[in-house]
Amino acid sequence: MTDVAYIVSAELIAASSQLPSNKGRSSAVHTLIHAFGLSKRVKVIRPVRASYKDLAAYHTREYLDTVLAPQSSASHLHTEYGLDSDCPPFPALDAYVPLVAGAALTAAQALIDRVAPIAICWDGGRHHAQKSHAAGFCYVADCVLALIALKRAGGPKRRTRVMYVDLDLHFSDAVSQAFAASASSARTPQILTLSIHHAAPGFYPPSPLAALPDLASQALDPFTLSLPLHAGAGPDTLLRVWKLVERVREAFVPDYVVLQCGVDALAGDPCAVGNWDLQGLGEVLRGVIRWGVPVLMLGGGGYNTPNAARAWASLTSIALGDPLPLDAPIPDHANFPLYAPSFTLDVPRGTMQDQNTDAYLMEVEKCYEGVVSVIRERMAPAVGVAS
């Protein structure tokens, strides 16, 4: 069995369960994981709240002063800092921000201190939160803060490399933007971001970075990568493109991996765009674990609460090295009625047609063949020094 650091506390669950976009989800996730007996097998670590200084490593002081204060009724402040529409203020916001950021930072520190080779923070993964405003249901950039912490783990004498892989249905715009500038200016940057996501006109979030890399462009950044998929992407498509992620990893040779495990691409999610299943998602995690480098697993999107709980319970068991069977019955517990009508762990694929044609996937594969070559060329001096 593999040691796994699991970041959780009653305070974190209480605050995260008030998140307007996912009310009650945190409680459902941790309760199901406990019901399966997994919480007795992980190393439970209480998160340390992020300090103002921790948060200011990325966020602007003006934004922090707004979200960390008791919520004001001044609507102009709400609008200026994104606290409206999809990110409305809520009573626990001033606790939620430092708790979620602190949980991700606690998980990163567990890897740095070698407490365990895998650390899990299911309440993190808020990949749309911007430097100076909330966006896309995300109020704090915990992914960015964790990446900064891992980047600094080697100290002044060693340039630690960190690979961020995002599985969410939506493009990881805030994370990709946060490191794109440094990636383009440094010959061998320390952070590589790769987002596998749905892309279509009008689909959130709009960003030029969400497109397939353009090998002919002088502005090509091989360390800020996107792998856009069409509607209906199923497990076969996921596992086919995952081979490209494997090749990127081989070229970049990371010291740490941060895996954002958003599950809104699963079949049955209200977004109704993806058609992944738990089997394919589990194979991806198994692949990451085989890389043999410390892994930080974060949550993310997922708007079918029982399916998100199923997915993250399954991934927790895989991280432990003792996977739950997909046909495992849901244990009797307080939230048992949520899991009707199947009352089993599995989230099978649906009947949606996969619009990712063989011709399109071949185009993606050809593109990434070139991307990997550029990464290898850029990384050659750094890898040579490291070896």
C-alpha cells in the first residue's frame, strides 16, 4: 500500500460545502471516502490556514483585502473583483479563501517534506481564480500557489521542475496564464502546464491559450500547452491523447506533478459535454503514479455531486494502491440516498457520440510530435545538468 497524505478538517469541509457552485459537495466527498474506510488508511493532515503573506505570493493586496474582510454590501467592490454572477459573495468566503489555499499549500509541503509520495486535496483545484479577481466559481488560486511552493522547493541551488496536468472539462486559463510569461522568457522554465479540455465557440473560458499549439508561430510556447477536445470525448479518446501527455512528461522530466482532477467531463455531469467514465479516469491516474515522481492531486469542477464523490473516492483508492472495484456497493451512510438508482461506485460512459474523429486526433498527435521535439531541444541543457 502506498502512503497518501490526505488534507482535510471539519473546518475545511464546512467552508467548502458553502461554495455556491457546489453546495454540500465537500461534505459528500469526504463522507463517502470515510464510508469506504479509506480515511483510516491515509495520513490525515489538518490544513494550516494560508497567511496573508502566503496568499499575496500571487494575489493582489486589493483583492485579498476585499475577500478576507466581512462581506460588504458595496456592489461596486463586488463587481470590480469578480464577486458577482458566477462568483457571488457568501458568508464563509473570508474563511474559505485561506482554508482552501492553505490546504493546497499543506499538501505541497507534505510532498516537499517527503511525508508521502502522493498528497490529496479534494477541496482545491480552483483553476479559474485570477490574480486580482474571482472567476468561474473560483475565489482563490490554490493551484498557482501550490505550483509556486513546489517550484521553490529546490532552493537557490536547484531549479525544481513541476508539471501541471489539468483534466477538467474547462480550460485551466488562470493557471496557464500565470506561468505563460515566465515560460516564454526562460529557455528552460521550471513549470510546464498542460490542459486537456473541451473547446468550442462560446464555451467558457474564452482564451487564445486554449487552442492547439501552433508550431508555425514564432510565439509558440511549448511549456504552456493545451489539448482541446470536441464534444462527446469518451474514455477511448482520453486514453489515446494521454499517450501524448506521457511523451511530454518524458521530455520535460518533472520533479513534481500537480494533477487537477476536475470531473465535469464525466458522463452524467450537468455540463453535458464530456463522456468519460471512471475506468478511463483511473487509468490516467495509474499512468501518473507510474512516473515515479511525487504527485499532488487536486479537485476541481464536477457538478453532479454524487458522481464527483464516486470519482474522488475511486481515485483515492487507486492512489493508495488498492483500487475499489467499480461495481462496489455504496456503503450505508448518511448520504446513501444520493447514490440512487445504482447505489454502486461506477460512473459508466453514456451514449453521447464522440465527435473527436480519427482525422482530428491524428492532427493533434502530429502537432504534439512537434511540440515534444521542441521541448526536448529546450530541455537538453537542463536535463544534462540534472543527470
